[in-house]
Amino acid sequence: MTKVIVSKKETYTGHNDCIYTLERSQYPHIFYSGAGDGMVVQWDLKNPDKGQLIAKLPNSIYGLHFLEKVNLLAVGHNYDGLHFLDCDKKKEVSSLNFTDAAIFDITTFRDKMYVGDGKGILHVIGLNPLKALDKIKVAEKSVRCLAVNEVSNELAIGTSDNTILIMNLSDLSLKYTLADHKNSVFTIRYSPDSQLLLSGGRDAHLKIWDVKGGYVLLEDIVAHMYAINNIAFSPDGKHFVTCSMDKSIKVWNVERFKLLKVIDKARHAGHGTSVNKLLWSEYNNLLASASDDRTISIWDIELNN
């Protein structure tokens, strides 16, 4: 049985509102955060709590996405489309206003970017040149989360219609509609080997789907007391973490979907309010968690078999 030892390494402060999103960079030790205060901040795991302000926008930021090929950070600015930041120069280099709705998630595949908004629209953005290519109404309510499976050439879309849509990336035709969640789907994540899709949301259920089997539901786990906000895999792909509105982070193994550890305020000086986003870095296997309490916690997760 795997023994999990958790220690809290650091607490990063500086945001003035709820922190909604975390995003990687080209370097394992550097990541970005976006919050309700409109600030985009760069953090360095080698230099704890030395955050650098990259941009200050007027509205809340729910979606960040790093574009590795061009070394730019795409920022989903609520009610004002996308802003593209050069993080080295700490300045905006371009923007694209294609929606007046909140942007909840952003992802890319090859030369296209996919953006989900609060009006239930999936936007397709060309990256070279930068322009809006298409928009598809996929939900009556919000599009909350997106995930790409490069192996199966599929885009998964989680919605506040309580559904997950699986679309063919070649032509954006609908392949599957997964309607097992009882409320909004807040997070979806393909496993690193592309064989599984994990999902969670307001119903507090963690669901595991078999991709090759046509998205047959393998497991349905009541994983938290309240909404599951995010799922992240470990760098080696053998474990994953979930975080919740119930203020906790939970560590699971992939092989048996077994709960291994609960990280919370009482036992580990965890967050005092909803935990919104997770980022499991390759740098020393450190886990970052962002919360409504305006802090980012850095965790050392030691897994011993």
C-alpha cells in the first residue's frame, strides 16, 4: 500500500481576491495565477513568495493558457475576450475581442485555440494569424471546462447543462454526450496515457470514463462533501489530486482509484475556504493549490510504496 507523506512548504500571498486559476510555463519551477482582482502573477518555486505582477486587468480572470510555441500567456478576461501577454517583457502584445461573456477555460490543439464561455459557446481561434474562426453553441448554460485527447483526436467539453460532450477535433462533430452528472461539470482531465477521462463538478462525484470503450463509465465515487473544482495528475501519471469547495485536497491512485490522503486545514494547515485550482509541477514533485482565501499553498507530496 502506498504511504503518502504531506508537508506544507510555502504559502504565497499577494492577491486581493479569490484565486481561480493556475497555469504552467515553459519552466517546471515557474507558474502563473489569475484571480478575481484581475491580476496575473508569476511565481517561482525556487524563490518562494517572490511573485511578480505580469498584468492587471479590470475584471476577474478564470482562464489562463500557456502557448509554448510562442512563449505567450493567453488570459481569458471576463467580458473582453483574450489578452496575450509576453511574460518576459511583462506586457500585452495582442488581444482578441470575440465575446462579451465570461471565459471559463482555454486549451489548444495544433494551430487552433478552443475557448469556452458563459453563454454556452465554444469559440475556435486561429493562432497564425490570430483570428476568430468559428463559434458553436454547445450548451444552454456555461461551458466550464475543456480537455484535449491528442491520441483519440477528441475535445471534451464540460458544461453547466450537467453534460460532457465529446467532439471530433477534425470537424467538431459530436461523438458522445455523457449525461451522468447531476449538476454542473467544473473539471475534466484526460489521463497522461489518454486512456481515461476523469470528471467532477457541483454534484461532488468523481467519475472515471473509459475512452477506448466509447466512454463507458468505470467508476462513480462520492469524492467530496461539496463541489469538485479541479483535478490534476502527478508528473508520473500514477496519481491524481482533486480539490473542492469543502476546503480539502485529496490524493488518489490511478490504478484502483483509491483515496490515499486528505489534505485539509485541521491536519495540514490547509486552506480555510474553497480550493479552486491545482497544479502538480515536475519541479521537485511540488503541488500548488489556489483558494478563495486569496493564497496559494505549496505542498510536498511524498509517495512511498
